[in-house]
Amino acid sequence: MTQVLVRHRAIWPIAALLISAAMLATAHAFERFADMAPCALCLRQREVYWGAIVLSVCAVAAARWRPTPTAMRAFEALLGIAFLTGAVLAFYHVGVEYKWWLGPRECAAGPVNLDAFDPTALGGAMTVVRCDVVAWSFLGLSMAGWNVVISIALACLSFALALREDTGAPVMEARDA
């Protein structure tokens, strides 16, 4: 019976892995096909999804080889922490975009002394992508804003699953219409 419960719990790590991969693929698609280079904060937000992928793979492996409901709850909680970290980082980026606070130094495009080096040695022009400029928005939210919404939803789902008690019933049941 424990094996069956753990198998149901293994669904979320697989979903978290696929969602994280989709978020990274979307970010890379914007970069590649829309010619939108990421800023330093965008790159940091991607790191959270890479971390969630690693956690998800570990959770799937744990469900396969040494399944226990406690271990699966721990992975769900860790995924919740990872996604919450992503939400905080994305919210920080939104604050920088709206000029609520300053961003990190590597996000600012200020005066640069080019006398010290030859920019052509780097393969051409060098551009600093500013973190405080919204490059794309949809329904009034920037990419960072959408990342806040998605990361909070993923964190809430992860924490809700981590707190769920195993009752022997499947995770989702079909309801009669």
C-alpha cells in the first residue's frame, strides 16, 4: 500500500520537472527567436528552475528506489522552497523594473571607460542588458511579473502537497457530472 501512495506522490515531481523545463525553454525561446537577451536577474531566475529540475529528478529517483511518504513530502517541501525562492527573486526583479528599488550593479548600463580594452577583441559590440527596462509584457505583466505568478502557484501547490496526509485515496479522483 505504501508503494502505491508513493507512486501517486511521484506525479508532482514529474510535473514540476516538466513545468520547470517548459519555463526554461520559454525563456530560451524569447532569447533565441525574439532576440531578447536576458539581464543578470533573468539569468538568476533561470537558476531556480535548474535547481527545481535537479530536485525533481532526485524525487523521481527516490520514488523509484527507496519510496517512503516522508521522503516524498520532504521533496515536495524542498520544491516549494525552491519555487518560493524563485517568486522572491522574480518579485525583486519586478521591483527593479518599476523602480521601487535599485538593482544589482551588473544590471546598470552606465558610462564605461573603453580606453582600457578593445571591444572588437570580444567579437564585436558589447551590450549591457538593463534589469530596469521591461523588454516584453502581456496583460500588464512583464516576464518577471509572470514568473512571480507562476512561481507562487508552483510553491503553493508544492507546499499543499507536502502537507497532505496520505489517506490511501488517489491524488485526484474523477467526479460524476
